[in-house]
Amino acid sequence: MNSELCRKALEKVGNPNVLVNCISRRVRQLNSGGGASSRPLVTGTETMGAADIALTEIVEDKMSWEPVPETQLVETTGRKRKRS
């Protein structure tokens, strides 16, 4: 993986954990080999690996992400089941 692409992509995403998840998902899509989602969204990828392609897509705003809104936690009543 190109360290310069990693740095630029991290500036766009902000959270390294989210970046890893985005790149991982996109690499799986690129390696699957079926359908339109497995084609690179950028040109000039003949000499690039799948991770570099995914990073380039993020840097060039071809791929985006959005955070999932925090869900409210559901409280349990704390009751235990009775044994039969």
C-alpha cells in the first residue's frame, strides 16, 4: 500500500478504524470479480493493487462513507427467567 495514499485518505475519513473498514469492504468488492461493483472507479489502475485502488477512490471522492447515527440503547428489565 502506498503510504501517501493512506495519509490522504485518512485526512478525508478522519478515523483510522473507519478507513480500514471502508478499504477492506472495497477490496473484497474489487476481488469478487462479478458485476459492476468489482470494476475500479478510477483510471490507470493496471499497476495498482486492490488496496491502492480503493484508497485512490477515496482520495478522488469516487467513494464516500457516512457515519451510522448512534442508536438508543434499549434497557432490559433485569428479570431472570425461572427454571422449569
